[in-house]
Amino acid sequence: MRIIFAGTPDFAAYHLQSIISDNSHQIVAAYTQPDRPAGRGKKLSASPVKKLAAANNIQVLQPVSLKEGGQQKIMATMEADLMVVVAYGLILPQTILNTPRLGCINVHGSVLPRWRGAAPIQRAIEAGDTESGVTIMQMDSGLDTGPILSTSKCSISDRETSSTLYQRLAVLGSSSLTKILANLEVGNAVSTEQDDSQGTYASKIDKSEALINWSLSATNIDRCVRAFNPSPTAFSLIDGQRFKVWDAAIIENCNDLAAGQIGSFDSAGLLVGCGRDALLLKEIQLAGKPRMPIGELMKSRSELFANGKLLGL
């Protein structure tokens, strides 16, 4: 088939690579978001999809929007059979959805209809879900509401982070995508309508959500730490200084400390009181410093995290 690919981050590039490696289809173009400022120097940086496409001599297009009439005309000249969309980040108007002969399909990082929207991986971990997966759907005008072509599931462990689940779903999705493309090519793909009554929404992550609320239970805080790893990364304050929390563990039946109060520490971690139970901070990062195990950090900064002090101030 003649395929147009649309995607932006690493997760999308992983799927693009699977189509390239399969070598069964012709990728006629890769759509990705415009280059963005990145890093301390804020230099324009190409997306992972753009870099991969360019390395494979695939035409790259980076429109700011697909809503302009000219974009549909440009796409129509490609005479594509299908458009594959993976974490693209732009809305596809109906004219674009209708342009390829077989329409557009989307690879989504959840078991739809649960967690439609921008942040399905993070929201699944934050909510304490025990299962995730990848859904491939035929796109319609709704937000992740189209008929399901394929669902692949995997478990979520109690130590899963968004980073680790992201990688697992990239592998799972790529394998599923290759199979679906083969079925679509010969007309064997079967779709199933979603049950809208079971739909939930995974809203985009706001950086402010990463500020730890120590009055929550240790279980809820631990989920947030894992959900926001690697981005935007859970954080708190001490003496007005901001620090990130990369790894933590729940200490059950430990309720002697006030919410946010620092308790004992050893090489395993720093104990902090929560609304229920306590959290053992195992790896943190001070502003402008590298990530560091608590045991190493406390050799030089034990006065900053002294017993009895309150976090969040």
C-alpha cells in the first residue's frame, strides 16, 4: 500500500520504523509537527519522526494545521491508500480523514474506550489501573471514538512508570500495526464499534499537577511519582527550594508523621509522612543537580532534609 505516516515523538517513530523494517508498503510522506525550541539553548529541534523519515529519504511535511483547504489538495496528489496516525498532535479534519482510499487509522496507548485523549499512559498509572494496552482504530471525527480494528493488552505492575510502560506499548503497538496493515491490504480487517458508555478521558498533563500534595495517601502520591516519570516529574519544596522525586516506595501502617514531615533516613531512603501511611523517597534531584539516590545525597545535604522539617514549604 501507499501509506502516509503522521506522528511526532519517539513513540511514533518506533511505529514508523516498524513499517520501514517490514518493507511491505511504500511510505509516500511523513507528517510531523514543526520543529520546536528545545534544551537550554532553545535551539529548534526536529522531532524523532522527522529525523527517522529524513534518514530514510521519506518526504517530510510540517504544516502548522491541516485545516486549510490547500492541505487536502496536497495530500490528494499523493494518491495514498492509507494514513497511519501515531501521537501526531494535530487535529485531522474530516476532509483529511476522507482523502486516503482506506481512510486513516490511529495507534492509541490504551484499551479503548478507556482513556481517550492526550495522556492515556500517565492517566492509567495515576489511576492505579492494573491493565493497559494498545488499540488500533479507524479514525472518525470524534476524539479516539472510531471503530476498533485491534486491541493488544498488557499488565501494569505496581512499580511501573510512564517511561517503562511507554516502551512496552511501543513494542506492542508496532507488532499489532504490522498485522493490521497486512489485513487492510487484503481486505480482511474487521472493526468493532466502541461502547461510548464506558469511555473515560485522559486529559493533557499540566505541569502544576506534578506538585506533590502530601495530604494525599502514600499510595496516591506514589502513583503520581510513577505517572509523571519522566515528564513532568513529581516535585516538592523544602526551604523554598524545588526538588524532583524520581523514585519512592510506600511504607504501610506508618502514621506517626504529619503530612509532609520528614522522619528518619538511611541508605534505603528518606521517610516522609503522608495523609495515610508514609512514603520512602529513594531518588531525588535538587535544582541544577543530577538525579541521586538519597543515601548519596544525604552525605552532603543532610541538614537540608533534617528530621522534623516539613516539605512543601
